Amino acid sequence: MKMASKMIALLLALVLALGLISCSGNNTSNTSNTTASGDTTVADGSTQAGDTTAASETTQAGQTTTTVAAGTTNTVASTQKVGASLVKAPDFKMPDYKFLSKVKGFHLKIVDPWVGAAPGTQGWIAANNVKKAVESRYGCTFAQTGVTSGYPDQVIARQTANNPLGHVLKVQDFFFLPWLERGYYSNLNYGMDESFVDISDTKTNPWYHAASTNFFNIDNNLVAFRHGNLNDAPMIWYDKDKVKRFGTDPLVLYKQGKWTMDKLKEYARKAKSGNQIGFLASDYTIAGVAFAHTTGGSLLNVKSGATPVPNVSDSKTIAGLQVMYEWFQTDKIMSIPSGSWDQPYKDFWSGKASMILTTNYASTKHGGTFKGTMGFVPFPKGNNSQNNLHVNSQFSTWIPSQYQKDVPVIMFIHNAKDRESWAYTQTDSVSTISRMGFEKNSTEYKMYEDILYGRNGQTSIFNPIDLSDANGSKRTWGDLLSLIGTSRTVQSTLDAYGSALVAAYKKNWGNHKLTGKY
């Protein structure tokens, strides 16, 4: 049941991720770009052999390309024109002509457990324009499809038969380690060297997430990566119309450097007294991650050259969990309503609560019933108004080991797709969150994206606690945190179950070392 819930949760989480690449339906991408062989693809999609595009020629879509002569390398700047604005994606060094000849004619198949946007929607239009632009520019083709049921079983069966589902696949946290043990993943280091696509360089490639990329560098092999956001930064979502009765708007306090744990506690008490439910948490695990970090602790000890180990005896972590225990059990200013796994979201969006501690995933649960003005603010780290940006992982992107020799081409085309999508995201994005009342380029919207992507000073710390679920461990962080939130003290819970949790990690990760830059 727990796994099924996570599957459903991630299905909706990806809806948000897809929403972030949405664009205006009026923006087409009719390009006239040079293909790998030097042929020119004209606006109608035909190819004129032997012709080349002049250097720095601007296409109809506002994209600038530079012809790459055989045996040379060059820097290409991609732009995407949307309305009156022009967004320029970061420059990157193109590989030589010999490599690009491998790209031309390659068909890339991307498969994940989630179905994309419906035809005709904003997300579908954006994705289709991205597809046309990439295929026209490099002479390749790609298809992205979803698998709605039995995804893990299909992955295992097809891998065993030496016939993977696709060139690029997704994996959820609780499958990551077993699949690593089975040798499913290609080594991406070689691919980055040949294709010039460095997924760890998030300054040049802001559509990747540096913290997660570091984590997936295991035993000196980069085996997976995270596209875009981590989907799990703890945030306080709140009804502005209700919370304004408590005092200054939390976002204003945040901008003034006054959004602290003490202030949040004050508002939580007022929410409890002035509302039927008050201040909700969507999940004990999310609450544990957030509260542990408020005192400088962390649920996991993650160090370069070592295996991840639960911080069950760390004084800072215990202090943070003690605060969580008091808010749930002693002060009773925070609660998780009984019912289905998504009951907290239903109660918040239907107006039964003023605030909810959750992640950006809450936006995917918006059912159109919310009548107020929605706001959100980071969960405070402590009483110095630092942000709590400790985040969890949900899924990663990887290339099956059967395609090791094709890794450079696969990475290059996948990166080109992400690069083009990023240009849309920075311009006319029509996402789930904007439809809930956040205006593009507002403080909330910019902060939201900075938190998700870990940029502009918002450093997200990767905290892959769900990996303890691998190989059927009897105790997970989720189990422990639910006890602390409902029935037991912090110390008695850690005394009873902490050693089993540590043992599970050592058993699962004992043969592997994390070799990223922590």
C-alpha cells in the first residue's frame, strides 16, 4: 500500500514537472537549422543536400545557430522567442563533426512511469515544439512515452531479456539500489567526455540539479541524474485571507528576515485556535526532514567517500525531532488528519486549514475547490530566518547498461531536449502554480523555482532518506517519524528502532561509496 501511494504521489508530482515546461499555444518552432551533415532543413521540413546555414543566422523562431565545419568545435547559443521577449539559453561547447554525424538519424526513446500532457494542452504544445526544434536542428528523432501500470516489472523483464524499454528511463528511490546492484545503469562519465554534456555543471546547464547529481556519483561512476527540480523542498503553503488575521504576511516576514520558527509557532497557535483544523502536515517524513534541519541536524549523514548513515544519535538531529514531537504531541499545534494518504491536501484546499507543511507536490493536488488567495513560504531553519531547503529525492533518470556505447549520443539528444524546454520555462510558462494565482516573475514564483532548482543562493541539500526502503528493511525513517508524531517520545523511538535502521543502511549500502562533492 505504501509503495502504491508513492506511485500515485509521483504520478502527480510529474504533472507539475511537466507543467513547468508549458508555453503559449501561439509559439511555434519552425526552424531552419544546420543538421549534423551540413545539410539544411528548411521551414517545410525538407532537406537540401550540401547547403549550409550561414553562421549566426537567426531562424523564424528566434533561435540562433552557428554552422560547425567538419572536424571543428564551436559554441552554440540557443534562443527561444516568446512574444516580445527573447531568452538565451547558456552557451555550451559543441562536440566535433564526427560525433554529430552519430547524432543524425538516431531515434531516442524516453520512457517513464508517467503519461505526459494530453494533446492540445499547453504542456503538449510546448513539448511538441521542443521536439520539432531538436529534431530539425540535429537531424535526429525522439519519442517520450509513459507506462501507466506495472512499470518496475516491465523494466526488470525487458532488462533480463536484454531489450530495455527505452534509451532513457526513470527509477523511484525504493528501486534505485536494487537496480544498481543488478547492473542496470550505464556509466555516464564517458558520455559526458565525448558529448560535452556535463550534467554536473548546473551553471551552464541549469536544468539539472547539482545536489542530486553529486549523490548519483557512486563508486566514482555517475550512474543517474536529476532533471530539474527535486520535487520535495519543505514549504509552508497558506491561505493568505485567513493568515492575514494572524499578523504580517509570512512572505513579507521572510523578505524582511523575520520568518523564524518562533514566528511560525505563533501563527500555528493562532491557526489552531481560529480554525477547525489549524496547521497541517502532509506527511511525517516531510515533517521529520524539515524539523531535523531547523536545529542544524539531518536525518542522514552523507559524506563523500562514505555510505549514507542515519543520524539517529546526532544531538542536533534529536533536538530537531524533539521540536517536532512537541508540536505534534505536546502543544498539539500541528496535525495530520486521518483518512486516505491525500487527506491533508483535501482538507487544506477545501479551506478547513489555514496552513500546511508540505512540498511543491501540494500544487498538483489543487482540485479547484480553494476559494482564498494562496501563498507559500519556505519552512524556516531556525530563529535566524535561514531557509530550510533540505530536500528528498523521488526519482532519477538513467540509461540502461545495454546502451553503454550509445551514452554520448543519448545524453546529447536528451540534453538538447532539456535545453529547449528550459527556454520555454524561462519565458511564457503556464504552469500549475501560476494557474493557482501566482503571477509569472512574482516574488513567490521566482522563489518557487529557485528552491526547486537550487539556484540563486537557494542551496538545496540532497537527503535521500527513502533509499532505506530498499531490499525490504523492517524499519525506515518514515516508520520512526510516524511514531514520534503520534505515540512515542523521540529518544524511546530511536532507542528501540534506531539500530535497526542503521543496520538496514549498512546492509543495503555497505558495498558502495558516495563519491560526489559533498
